[in-house]
Amino acid sequence: MTKINLMDYTWPELKEAVKKNPLVILPVAQVEEHGPHLPVGCDTFIGASIAKQVSCELSKTITTLLMPSVWAGYSPKKMMEWGTMRVRTRVFIDYIHDILASLCEMEFKKIVIIDSHGQHRGMLDVAVKEIADEYNVYCALTNPLSLCSEKYAEIRKSKSGGSTHAGEFETSLLIALGHKIDMKKATDIDTLKFKTKYFEADAFGAKKYYISTWGFHDSKEGILGDPCKASGATGKLILEEIVKNYVELCKEYHKIVTF
Ligand SMILES: [Zn+2]
């Protein structure tokens, strides 16, 4: 059977694998509070599971090496109630840079980052740009939300503001991934109603400028959204859409990056 996890390889095997035009998948997530109903590993569980399913499918045609998830990243200070890891912004950029640089120095040239935690995306963008300048390696910085936004708009039950953090989207995914979620603890008291001409407070909402939602709304339960509308059926459909689109995206990236 084809090996998928990079950690299962010996170093001589990795040295051989690099000659096969491989694709490296790096999930980057976070451990943070996700309300009273979801585990703090929510983002990591989502990213790691998507990365594993995508890697299994890709490995049928492309040599694919799945990295272990980066599980600690940046979260805003406001979220530091219980269970949140807070790596400082500059430390996080350097940490990701050094993981990517290590891969580049081993001559891996095609790296897909699956970012399942929105708050540190700008920092990942900096690391990716530094790597491009230093190694002429152009990583693909991706996130699961953008790969299912059309599908999710069709099937979501919550209104705008129901899916920012620990709301319908993430709760549905965790149920679909087989986690036992105590829905009696889910609450819709932190559903966001904020919508203006230029800004919609929902992870899938239209935004003409960036502001962290935590900057104008205090969450009572560590939720920004409406998890009460979540279901395993919704989660299953989103997950299928994300994995299908990721496989396509990775194949395209693998093909177009030729240097
Ligand atoms: Zn999350």
C-alpha cells in the first residue's frame, strides 16, 4: 500500500520520494475555544480530516506526502478564556516559514497549505511570500471555506451571521466527522445580526473591508453564529464538496507549477 504520511517515511525513502515530483500537503489549524458544545480541537480535526481524505485520493495518481497538522497558531486575545493556544504573530510566521524552508531545502517544490483556521491567514501569506523570494518555491495557500461557499449557500439553514465561529458550519462538520456533540449545550444567543452596506458578519458574508468580528461583538459563550441549525446531513454534503474540489485544485496546482 502507498504510504501517505510523511512521518512514516525513513530519510532515504524521502530522498527517493522527492525525485517523483511529489505534492506535500500541510494542514495548519489551531486549538481554541469553540463554545460549550464543540471540542477545542475543532479546527485541527477539520483540517486534518480533509487533508487525509484529499491525500488518499491524490495518492492514486500523484506521489503525495501528508504532513502532521500544525495545531497551535494565532488567535485574538479576546478568545483566551479556556483552551486557546496563542502563538504570537511573528513567532507564528517564523515557525511556518521554517517548516516550509526545511521542505524547500530537501528540494520539495510543490506544497499545499490547508488552513482551517481563519484568524492567522495573513501571517501564512507573509510566510508563503518569504519562501517564494528565498527559495523560488510557490506554495498554494488554501482554505476549506472558499472551496464550498456556493454549496453551503444553497444548503445552510442559518441566516447571515449564523456561521462565523463554532456556528452551523463547524458544528455540522464535526457531527459529520463522527464527533459526539452535545447539542443541548449549543446556543444561538451569539448569532450575529451585524450587516451593513460594506460588511456582513458571517464567515461566508460579503466584506469590502477587513475587521475581526471579535472587535465589535463580545461573545458570551465563545460562539459567533448559530450552531442550533447544524446537522450531520449538512456536514456530510459540505465535506464531500470540499474534498472533491480540493482534489481538483491540488491536481491543477501540481500540473501548472513546473519550475
Ligand atoms: Zn474554528
